Amino acid sequence: MAETRPRVWVSQPLFADIVGRLHEYFDVAATEQVTQHSPQAIAAALREVDGALVTLNDPIGAAEIAGATRLRAIANVAVGYNNLDVRAMSDAGILVTNTPDVLTETTADFGFALMMAAARRITEAERWLRDGHWRQWNFESLLGGDIHRATLGILGMGRIGQGIARRAAGFDMRVLYHNRNRLPEAVERECRAEYTDLDGLLARADHLVLVLPYSLQVHHLIDSTALAKMKRTATLTNIARGGLVDEDALADALEGGRLAAAGLDVFEGEPAVNPRLLALRNVVLTPHIASGSLATRRAMVSLAVGNLIAALGHGPHAGRPPSPVNAAALGSKPLPQAGEGLG
Ligand SMILES: NC(=O)C1=CN([C@@H]2O[C@H](COP(=O)(O)OP(=O)(O)OC[C@H]3O[C@@H](n4cnc5c(N)ncnc54)[C@H](OP(=O)(O)O)[C@@H]3O)[C@@H](O)[C@H]2O)C=CC1
Ligand SMILES: O=C(O)C(=O)[C@@H](O)[C@H](O)[C@H](O)CO
């Protein structure tokens, strides 16, 4: 009897030449247009497959996997995985993978650029010029805050946060950071970074950058109370997740002159953007593109495809996907070799 091949679902169009590697091992159901799948559509797709390649646009929780009896692996094409209920997946014996490291430097580049754009009012100045206001040069117009020798505050000093800190050395910045756990001294030295508690970070930063993972525990971590602790001349840059910031409180602070400027790549209800932020001059808004260089997005998809192949027991890393998220939770359940199931 012919052996049936495992089936996988690819939730969004993702570099067909890279995703094409899946065909060697699996029957592939690939989504051809960018799609906001309904929860019912996600559940229906997952019911039919052994593995899935998904993105941040695909929220998957206990309800979506409830009927997915053959599902063994979900490869997220992102380092952040707050779109997935990892505990529910672990309980169901489903391996989750993500795409760390390959996007670190590109995302750090962008975080630094967004911080600079906010502080130096670059997009506001461009709009002003394009709108025909540059009739006479005004010595006092569009003045911003300095980056060089300013104090950079990094909330979430992991892979990307450390990348931003390394860039700050070139601008002779003082770097403060806060994590739940202090970093080893050698890493602090390499990043020329000083540990502080959260209140100290808020109070002392001239430019605060958020690069920590989102979870319910840090929902609206940056609220009106936190913003009130910041300098009036400070900027806030968020390249992590929108839910970390209370956007109405941020709009209040920016409108009221209690914060100089903000740079936002992520939004709580994205792709919808709070209309109060859209109306403000002193905020730079970008559509979640911090990892978006061509080379890095291709590397993310390649890593995710490799993860999925390995998680389903094939390829050179069979049973050992390069970047598992919940391998420890699945500890007692060995990953399959080709032709086996996980459970
Ligand atoms: N805009 C975009 O396109 C992109 C956004 N991202 C976002 O950036 C995030 C970070 O990525 P990456 O640097 O690779 O992740 P890492 O896991 O390497 O770093 C996260 C850091 O955040 C710290 N952290 C976690 N929770 C808290 C907390 N409650 N308070 C303070 N610090 C905390 C961690 O330290 P500790 O555990 O000690 O607290 C760790 O140092 C991703 O989760 C993703 O959401 C990533 C790539 C692109
Ligand atoms: O990796 C992350 O956590 C990101 O937020 C980004 O790299 C997105 O994945 C990217 O925008 C594609 O969804």
C-alpha cells in the first residue's frame, strides 16, 4: 500500500521558492493571497494537517487546535509568538518553533533608525517640506533632540536590545537597560550598558526603546503612570508589540507636551492605528516592518521551513528543529523520526 505523505498548511504567501522545499516531504496546502483568516478557517485548515507554517497574522489558541488531532508542529515565521497559545499547544503535544537570531541585526538597525527619526523629527520635516511650507528658512523651526551623548534606555535587553546597545556606542550614548534578570557582567561590559530598575530607566532615559516580548503580564506596561515618570524631552520607540503601550495615554502625553516624540512600528489593534496617533505630528508611524529587509525576511522563512521539516521528522535536522519554543514542555514526548508521529 502506498505510504501517505504528511500534510502541511502554509497560512500566507511567503517566498514561494523557499516554501517550495516543503514539497519534497509533504503535501502542501498553500494560501495564495494575503488573507486575514477567520478563527473558523484556521481551525478548519489545522484539522487537515500534520504541520503548519504561520505568521503573526494568524492567532491560534485552544479553540483553533481543538479538532486538530493530527497536528504535530507549528512553525511561526517571527521571533515573537504571542499570536500562539503555547501552553495549549504544549498540552496538546504540538511543537512550536520561532525565528530568533536571523532578524536580530536588521531589527536593531530599524529600532535605532526609528528612534532617530522620532528624535530628529525626520518624517514630520519631510511632510512639512512636501506640503510646501519651506518658503523661508527658519532658524528655530523643526528643532529636535540629540542622539549623540544622550542616555538610551532599553527595556528588554535580549538579542535585539543588545544589538541596539552596540549601535549606541558609535553615537557615544550612555546605555541603561532593564530586564527581569540582570545580564552577566561580561555582556554588560560588551554592550557598555548599566542595569537599572524600571523606574530608574523611565526617569533617566532620553530615548526609551521597547524590545521585550508581549504577554498579558506586561499588557500596557507603558501606561499614564509610567509615561509620567519620563522626561518631558524624552522619546519613546516601540518595536516590540503594540499591547505593551496604552496608546490613549501615549496620545495624551504627546498632545500635552509631556513627552517629546514617539516612534511606533507596532500597534495594539494593527493593522488599525489609533486615530489620535495618526493625527499627531510628533509620532513616526511604520507598519510593523522592523525585520523587513529582503535578506532577513527570506532568512526567517528559510529558518521556519527548516524548523517545520525537522519537527515533522525529516531533513538533516530530523527531530531536532533549530529553534524550538516549547521543547522543554514537550520534554517527555520525543520528536518523531520520519514516518512517526510526535505523541
Ligand atoms: N517590530 C518587528 O518587526 C519585530 C519585533 N520583535 C519583537 O521583539 C521582541 C524581542 O525579540 P528578541 O530580542 O529576539 O528576544 P529576546 O528573548 O532575546 O529578548 C527579550 C528580552 O526581554 C526581556 N524581558 C522579558 N520580559 C520582560 C519584562 N517583563 N520586563 C523587562 N524585560 C523583559 C528578557 O529578559 P528577562 O527574561 O531577563 O526579563 C530579554 O532580555 C520579540 O518578542 C518581538 O515581540 C522582534 C523582531 C521584529
Ligand atoms: O519576528 C517578530 O516577532 C516580528 O514581529 C516580525 O519579524 C514579524 O514577524 C514580521 O513582521 C512578519 O510577520
